[in-house]
Amino acid sequence: MRLIALLSLVLFAAACGPTMPDRIHPELLEKPSDELADRLEMVEREIILIPDQKEKLGEKMLATKVTLKAAEKALAQATEEQKSLKAALSEANKAKDQAKIDQLTQELAQKDQEVAQRAAIRDYQAEAQKTQQAKLDLLNAQLSAKVAEQMLVQAQIAQEFQATEEGQAMKGHEPINPEPFQKYLEAVQKKLAEQVKKTGEQAAHFESLTQPEPVAAPTTEAPAATQASPMEEPAPEAATQAASMEEPAPEAATPATP
């Protein structure tokens, strides 16, 4: 049942990608050869692993979203305070109040530094979010490629069965040709390779960034939110080396042969 639910998700996603061939009728899959049965079992095991990886990544994405929102709010507040100080300094200059000018100039310098720090924190978290999204897109591409590979193996099973005496006697099914399934797999694998490259580039860019130090908040402000990093999530197992990252890089699926 879990595999059927997974396939429903992939079928929905396929509407935006290469045209997916029709599914093979279960009656044609009941008597596979040992070799094809082993291949089908291996692919289906790999399919079932991917949603667990997506779930773990989704939890980290939620934490990063909350952290980014807090960073944006803190930056907006600091920016408003910066504007107020600039306005007050302008008034002090007009009044030629040197003591006030000196005080506000010092306060504004500190606020400028805080705004710059908070902007750096916001930008870092935004890049963290982009990196995690790229990894999620990669997992979805891997899932689509594995399902396409599963469909090709099923087409090969059905073709072999239809060549038997029992298969020839079974009525109500069109002859199965694995070629459209092979072409579909190749098209999906091409999109997977593109996503592997894109994810690797984004991950490498994020890894090159320096994580900003948290702002030492005044006692009147809430402590700065803990910064999240997308580098902790496990990488997909079935993917090609995409970039130098802390976790193993994703691999592009190997095209299955008919």
C-alpha cells in the first residue's frame, strides 16, 4: 500500500515532466523470471527509502523557515531603529546640540553594525533554505527516475510473459513494448542529471559561505534565533557525486538496459 501511495505522488509529478507510459496491468507481472524479479525488488526497495529521506529533510526545512522568519523580523526592527536614530541625529544637528550629536553618532554607528550583522544572518539563512529546497528537488527527481526504472522492468516482465504459451492465451491486453518505457527512463534520468548539477552547485556555494556570528542583543530584545544549517541532513543514496559537501553527494541513476 505504501508503494502504491508513492507511485500516486510520482504520477502526479509526472504531469509536469516527460510523458509517462501507461502502467502495466498486474496480471502481466505475476510470473517474472528470477533475474527480473530480483531487479524489480531492488528498485522497489530503493523507492521506499526516498520518502524517509524527504521526511527528515522536511523537518530541517521547517526549522530553517522559522529561523529565517525570525532573522527577517529582527532585521526589520533594527532597520526601523536605525531610521529613528538618523532622524534624531538630523534634529540634533539642526539644534547644534553637540552632546546629543556625539551620543547619537555613537549609537547610530552601533546600530549600523547591528543592521549589517542581521542582514548577513538573514542572507545566510536564505541560502540555507535554497540549499535545502534544491536537495528536496533532487530527492523528487530521484524518486521519479526510480519509478521510471521500475516501470521499465515491469514492461520487460510483461513482454517475457506475453511470449509464453500462458501469456499468449491471456486475452484483453495489448502487446507490451518496453521501448517507450526505456525512452521515458532516459528522459527522466536527463532531468535527474540536471538536478544533480544544480543541487551540487547550490550546496558548494552554501558551503563556501561563512556563518555569521549571532548579534549580541540588548537586554530589551529577545535573544537571536539559533541559526540552522542544511548541511546536516543525510544525502540521497542513489545519486552521482554532485559537489564536495559534508554528506555523500547524490548519484544519477544508471540507465537500465532493456
